[in-house]
Amino acid sequence: MKKISYLTVFLLLGCSSVPQTAEEYWFGQGERFGSRGHNIETDALAKMKEKVPFNEAAYLDGYNKGISEYCDPFQAFEKGIRGVRYTGQCDEQKEVVMIKAEWQRGWDAFIGYDFGYK
């Protein structure tokens, strides 16, 4: 019986949501876009701005955090070898040379693998 009670409490807590402030919302959206390598301005962002009052500072803070995670030079090879194209997402990062080199190395391995070169 206790296991069911703990499970029920856990599920209820997990399903309840605390209302976010506009700042928290926009920080989260910026971080989400950045961590996926999206451009800072997207069509989706424009549509979201129409529905929720925009907090540019929070969005930019979140985006910068997310893009820093996305542009981790030690993850660039993995992105390339998975076939993720580099489209300049990380050009503003200080490690851009290493990021591009590792991404290209991964991309070359990805392309070689497609053609049966190992």
C-alpha cells in the first residue's frame, strides 16, 4: 500500500505545474532553441512572440546558454558523424576553429561511411 501511495504522490507532483513568469518562459525557450542549434530568430519564435509578451533579455540569456552547450567543441565530432550539418551555428563561439575542424572530421567520417569507406 505504501508503494502505491508514494507512486501516487510522485505522479501528482510531477503532473502539477507551477506557473512560470514571462522571464522564466522566455529563458526556457531561448535555451531550447539554442541547445538545438537553431538560429536566434526563427519563424516559431515570431509566432510565439504574438502569443506571449516577449522578454528579449531573458530569451537572449537562455539562447546564449543553450548555444554554448550546443557548440561544445568536444561534441562537434559527434554531431558531424551523426550527419548533422554545420550551418554556422557556432561562428560566434571563441572555439569556432576547433568546432569546425571536429565537425568536419565527423562529417567526413559520416560521408565515408555512407559510401562504404571505413
